[in-house]
Amino acid sequence: MLLETQSVILDVAAPVLLMIAMGAFLRRIQLINDGFILISSRFVFQVSMPALFFFGMLGNNLSGLISANLAAYFLAAITLTFLFAWFIAVKLDVPERQRGVFVQIAFRGNCGIFSVALVVNMFGQEGVALGGVMSGLSVFLFNILAEVILTRYSHGKLQLVPVLKSLLKNPLILSIVLGVVANIIGLKLPVFVVKTGSLIGGLSLPLALICIGGSLVTSGFTLPKHFPMALLSKVALSPILFTALGYLLGFNQKELLFLFIFLAAPTAASAYVTAVAKGDDGKSTANAIATTTLVSSVVIVVGIPAIIWATGG
């Protein structure tokens, strides 16, 4: 069907994990440093990833790209994971000053880079387009829910209007919207522009994965009490539960793979920025990002072949 089950690890997951390992190695031998990681991450977010999504949307047939059922189910899964994490935080009596961080760790995933890297490796240009749509949906919801939970426990005033304004300026969302509009109106760009844009977009995934690996070297893995439960929810409970339920609801193999890969993404780097901005526990958030990146990699490597096997190979 999509891939031979036995070749999934080597053909799909291994290149992503090896790029992350390369980043860790390059940081360890000091061939790259924290400055390189910071600037490169900004470049990926503001330039190369938007180029990847824009030209991916422009060059694909968007008709029937993502079903309304899949989009609604994906957003519902994120929201229910958020509510479950909030419930668990209260039940475990996580200190109020850490509850916002606990919940954010448990539901906010690195869909725009980590998950997209995998689906592009699996599905090529189709993965760029569909991955871009799912990334846009998740970024929109992640930011709103993070604002709700962090404001609730930082005793600040909930301000969704500024959040919505920032989303409208988000380079990833803008590139997806512009790419869809350009596709609909049949925009024709010169070949040299498309090739240049494709080259810039092609930098996104290897550079982003190297940065992820490099950041792991300088991150700790110690977490406060109860926080392992948040990590378990993020990279195991939520993706396994909602993928299994999706199977029972009749989603096809490709849809299940997308759901699993995006729901199992490690905690997003943007969670750290948001936590610090709200005066919350930035160190624990950074450590959670590092830990979930490692654990998520293992879960996804095991999960993808399992899904393909369960859905008929």
C-alpha cells in the first residue's frame, strides 16, 4: 500500500532520527553552538518553512486534500487531550504555579517541524500539503488553549484578541493561507521563482532536525513530581487512544498515520517561549521538550509499522 511494513523504520523514521542525532553530535563537538541553533530556528520558522508550505500548497491538487471529518476529529483530539491533562493536574494536586506548564506539556506538540518531517518523508509533496493544513489547524488551537491555561494559573487577564492577532501574523499560517489562495486562483509563477522557493523550502526539515538534536545536548531531563504523567499523556496516551478510536470510526490508513504522527509529536519548542512570557516554569518546559523528543521518536518508530500492519499492510 503506502510502504512495506518492514521498511518503515529504515525508509521513514531512520532519516529523521539520524538528522536529530547528527545535530546532537555536531553540538557535542562544538561545530554548531547555541547561537547557530537560535538563528537557524528563526530562519526555519520565518523563511524556509513558510516557503515549503506555500509552494507545497501551490503545487498540489487541494481538492479533497483533507476531509472535514479528519480535521474536526484532529481538533477534537487536541481539545480532549487538553481537558484531560487539566483534569489530571487537578486530581494529582500539581501546585497551581506549575499547572499551566503541566497542561501545556501534555497537549502542545511540535507538529510544524517534527511531524511534518516524517509525513514529507513518507508522502512527498502530498505530505507537505496535508501536513501544512494539519500544522495550521494545530498551531491555531495550541495557541488559544495555551493562553487559556497559562493565564488561568498565572492570575493574569485572559486576552484572546492579542493571541488571534499574533496568529494572523504567524508565518506558517500566512504561508498556508496564501498558498491555498494562489492555488485556487491558478497563480502561475516563473519557473526560476518556483525552483528558488523549493530550494529554500528544502532547507526546512534538515536544518530544523539538526537544531532539535543540538538543543537536546544542552537540555536537562529532570522534571518536577507528577510531570512524567504529562509526558506520558503527550507522546503515548493521546496518540494511541485517538488513533485506535479513529480506526474504529473508519478512518483509512493514511488518515490514521497522519493522526498518529501529529498527535505523538513531542512538546513544541514554542511552549517554552509561552511559559517564560507568562512567568511560569521555563526550565521544566525545556526539559520536557528534550525528554518528549526522545520518547516520541521511539513511540513513532514503533507505532507507524503497527498501524500499517493493523490496517492491512
